[in-house]
Amino acid sequence: MKSRSLLSKAVVSSLLLFQVLSVSASDLTSDIQEVIKGKKAQVGVAVLYKDDAFTANSDDQYPLMSVFQFHIALAVLKKMEKEGIPLTAVVTLGPSDIDTKTWSPMYKKYKSKKITLSYGDLINYMVSQSDNNACNWLINFVGGIQNVNDFIKNLGIDRIQLIETEKSMEQDIRKSYNNWSTPLSVTQLLRKVYTEKVLSDEHFAFLEKAMLASASGKDKFRAGLPKEVEVGHKTGMSYRTPEGIRMCDADVGVIYMPGGEKCYLAVLVKDSKETDAANAKIMADIAKKVYSHYTENAGKNSAPAK
């Protein structure tokens, strides 16, 4: 693995502390400082692009909410590979699998407590539409959330913990804090999946398509990027506490840059007193700054990595 220039920073008493390793990184620091300054939220950012790495407030633990459905999809697809289960294989969800009160585009479509569909469709419902019923069933399919946690850690991603399901977090919203990651760990996982042979070619192509088809978060990363730019991403959002605090609002994903390169970006917003629109704008603005920074600096040389 090539060494990367690494810039980290933390907001303390509204001041941004950072280490600059290149002029290019300094510019990005200023851009993102401008976005998050004065916000009534903790904002963690990580960017991996080519040999560059950038993090802001990335040492802390951020709840993931439905972002963890990407992690679950990886564990599910790997189990299917090992057991020879095709994406077209059919499964049936019964009454005990269907919560009619949770977020479930699948239930909304079929309006039945007995739903038969393919594994591929079930994964698509989870990844592209954040379906909680699909997610809970797929967690059970891999033998529980601990198996997902272990699978991700065995890939070399250490700064993460997954111990809750969509069901358990809905029963007690404060359990949302128990599923956490650092922004950098999220981008490291994304890059590993997109650049290494974590999945078979068939399953990677399937997952990549599902990420590109994400129906949520149109006001997040997508809103900050030019219309012609593709982004495969996964969003997450918690309930608000009785005090009105949004424990988690997040967007993580892959921006398809000009020339075929990929930029891995994670923006995790924690304990926000901002409106949902303001949280989304933070993510959109950071995506815009990151995209503009790297496209405008294309071809320019950065300082050597240290």
C-alpha cells in the first residue's frame, strides 16, 4: 500500500486544529472548515482519493444507523458465495419477519405479511432503499449482527463496532450509539471493496449497481455534485431524542471522478441540533468542496507524503 499524506483535525471550542502536509491539503482544510464552522453538531469527515487522505474529527465514534446496511450486504454476499446461493434464489418472509410499522418500501409495495422474492431483490431493498425488514432478515441470514462485525474486522477494519439491529435500535433509539465507526474506517472499507477482491466480480457489480441506485439522500452528497457525476452511496439517519437532538445523520460513498478515478467520502454528523435540511446541506457542501478541490487541482503536484 502506498504511503499517503494524512491531515487530521478536530474542532475544539469552535476552533479547527489541523496539521498541513501539503498546500493542496491546506486548501481543502480551509474549504471544509468553512462548511462546518459554527454548526451545532459534531461533523466527522474522511476522504481517500488516489494517494491522498484527509480526515476531520475522525478519531471519535460516530453512530452509523442505516449506513451499516452496506456492511451487512458484504457479509451476506460473501456467505452466498461460500454456500453457492445465486442472487436469483427465492426466499419467503413470513409474519414474524414483517414489521408493518417500520420503514419498509418492500412491505409498502406488497402489502402482505408473507413476501416471496429473490435474495437479490432483498439486498436491493436494503441497500438502495434502506428497508428495515429486509435488513433484519438478512442479519439473521448471516447468523446475527456479531457475525457481520467479525467479518468486517477480519477485512482489517478495526475502528468499528456493530452489535445492534434495526429492530433493537427502533426499540431503544439510544442504542443507535452502539453501532459506530470512525469516518476513516468507513472510507477504508469502501476503498477495499472497490479496489480489492473482497467479493466475486458478479457480486461486486451487483453491489456497485445497488449503491448507484440509492433512492435516499438526494439532498446530501447528490445535491452537491454536478448532475453528470455518478455517486454510489449509503445514507443513515437516527430518530431525534426527546431533547430534539439528531443522534446521527450520515452519507458515505464513492464519487466517480473525471478520468475514471474514484473518491471515497464519508461525512458523519453526530448529536446535531441543526435542522434536517441544515444537516443535509453540510453533507452536500462538503461533497461539493471535495469534488471541486480535486478536479481543480488535477495534475498539480502535492508535497511528498510523510
